[in-house]
Amino acid sequence: CSRSRQSLNLLITMTLGGLWHGAAGHFLLWGIYHGGLLMIHKEFNRTVSKVSLVTKFLESKPGHLVAQIITFHFICVKFALTLLTNT
């Protein structure tokens, strides 16, 4: 399917996954947030795959470590936002 359709499918799937956890606004936002991050990840991979030097770095151990650190920080931001909106 097209890129836009794939992105929409990711967003819908993650939003429904959030609602599956409970019919509350914060679960809906959780799904939208993670769906958005997956959309960004897919576009990043498509763009980076055209640059061999970046691809080689991301496939190395330091590249994996950088990716894990970035993912950790995105998740921490979401947890902080969740705590702020639930109080």
C-alpha cells in the first residue's frame, strides 16, 4: 500500500490498541502518541536508508545504543506528559 495509507494504518492500529487498554482519554492519547512515533520512525528509516554512511552507523553497536537512548527519552517524555495530565 502507499506510504500515506501505511502511516494511517499504523496510527489507527496504535489508537485502537490504546483504547483496548481502557476507554479513557489518556489511553487514546497513548495510542495516538505511539502511532505518531511509529510513523516518524518509518519515514526516518526510508530517508536514512538512502545514505549508506548513516545506515552503517545505525547498524553498529554504538548506533543501536544511540537508538535505544532516543527511544528511552521519547517514552520518558510520554510518561511525564501522562503524569501531568492525570493530576
